[in-house]
Amino acid sequence: MRVIAGVATDIGRVREGNEDSYVSDAPLFAVADGMGGHRGGEVASKLALETLEHLFRRGKGGGLADQVQEANRAVFERQRFDRRVAGMGTTLTVAVHEGDRVRLAHVGDSRAYLFRGGELRLLTEDHTLVRQMMNEGEITGAEAEVHPYRSVLTRALGVDPRVAVDEGMIEVRDGDRVLLCTDGLTGMLTEDQIRAILDAAPDPQDAANRLIRAANRAGGIDNITALVLDVRTDEVGDDRAGAGGVAPQASPHPTPAPQRPRPSHFRRMSPARTAVVAGGAIAVLAVGLVGLRLYLDTQWYVGVSNGHVAEFRGIPATVGDFKLHHVVVETTLSAADAETLALYRGLPGGITAGGRKEADAIVNQIRADLARLPVGPST
Ligand code: MN
């Protein structure tokens, strides 16, 4: 088997820089979606991929998951010691072609899909807050798709010294297509739209280009990256995937056929979400917040604590037993009084603030508005 790749990346129509990065160099393929202020996101995604590629080419750092672990460490240490990129992180979704198999490793909310026989199947699980809330039965899939915090990651490279890496392996056959993409694609297009484009574009490069164009037409609110891998039977039987001889699992010899037929030709990666839950509330808060994409790195909101107006740090959400916020200031202002004003009716659900100053300003405004109430605040 050989793989023919097509790849495209685009800044989109809203962002000022492209923080997505990719590697397309058989047998190694990967996409990474960086995040972090300034140029942090770009640095994170590039550093992760450079580290991975370096180790992979030299056959160092153990297996694929270990190499991803090393990439995590590289980003973690850089953001820890370089103030200009403090707090940066990145997703990473990797596919390695090994004869009639594709090995996968994954952290974050970029995705891998298998397109086979006109069907599109998701191979990865998003490491996002909403996905976790779905798993906990707190929200439905439909709610997750439009949830304001759908970009909050529960796992990313560069956040902690170690990261839990999902691993998977699929068997591939002639005509299969593997798609690696960032959330700038999946956030803009439905799976059915993606499926239709993959179906209509036989050439992988053309397919990648069309996916980008469609995501831009749909709004392009994020950077977009699409990597399309077409699996073809090699007529001369020469598997070039292992030509470099550097990948620990890549072999120049044909991979032996599996001893037993498998129930399915691919298996979904295990969710492996226990790591986050076991880490406790503080870890969830820290990891969740670092993953914020569409909002500021540090979230503030004004809400209700013990019946009083209060300033919170975090986001007004709960995962399982863990609250993703804590009270910073509890005022003496009555929340019930504030809620009588139309402007503050949303107080129980939290009024988002752009930072500490804005939270203070909202509280001051509530105080001023309550003082102006014709009958005065009740007790
Ligand atoms: Mn993105």
C-alpha cells in the first residue's frame, strides 16, 4: 500500500495569523492547532511538530505516543521559561502509514476521519469540555455543537509536564481515505458536508483545497487545515513507507496478515478521560482554561454566590462534580435585587467579563444601578 497526500491550510477569514501547522512527509502525517496569545499558538504548533518529526526521523523517543510525549515536554518547557509565549499550547493529531495500517496518536480537538465506501467515520475523540459534559450526560450532542465553550480543551500539548495520549490503529485498504483536520474545518462544516466533498473530489489535493474553500464560504472564523491521505494498492508491490527505515514500527517487509479476522476494520480510540477526572478540580480548571480559543486566556464573570453579586474566575460550567470556577469577590449586593433589573437578569447564569477590570466595572455598575432604584433595594 502507498499513500498519496493532499494538504492545504488557510488563515480563514477572521483570524490575524495562522496558528495551525502540519507535517506531510510520508510515512508521517500530522496536524496541530496552536493556541495562546501573541505568537504563542504558532510557536506551539510548529515546535510540537518539529520535535515529533525530529524524533520520528531518527527513530528515537520510543513509540509514537512517547514521541508525542516528548513534543508535549518541548512545548511545556518553552512556554514555562519564555514569558513571551507563556500559556501556549497545541493540539496534535498524527497518522503514520505502516503498510496496510495507519497508526494514530491524538491529543486535543483536531480530528482524524476514515472515509471508506462513501461513509465518513470519526476515529478520534475530542478532548473538549463539551465532549466531557456529553459523556457525563449533562448535555446532548446537539447542544454540544452550539455550546459557547465548545472550544475549551480538557487536554492539550504544553499545559502539563505529561499528557495523556490517545492511540489507535486502523487497517486500511485500497480506496480508503484518511482525513486529518483542525477544528477550523469541523467547526464550519457538518460531517455530511465533509463527506460530500471527499466523495466529489477524487484527487486528494483537490479535496483538501475544496474543504478549505467550503469552510471559508461557511464563515472561516478559525484557521483551517485539511490533510487528505489516499491509500492505494501499489502495483509494483514496493512499499515506500518504510524506505527511510527510521520509524520504529515501519517495516520494509510486508506486515503479516492478522491472525484472526477482526470484527471491524477500525476501532475507535479509547476515550481515556479518566486522566482529567482523576486530576481533580484544579487540574480541570487549569487545563480547561489554557485551552480557551475564542475567549481570553483568563476568564472572569459576574454571578451569584450565597445570594450576593460576586466576581468569579473561570467559566460558569460544571463537569461531573467539578466546578470550573471559583469566587474571587463576594459583594454585599443582593443578587435578587439586581435581577429585578432587566440588564442583570442573566446574573444566575453568569455575565461574562473580559477580565478582572471588566468584572469590577460590572459590579460597580450594578451597585450604581441598584442605588438608583426608585424604591430602593429590598432586604
Ligand atoms: Mn482551531
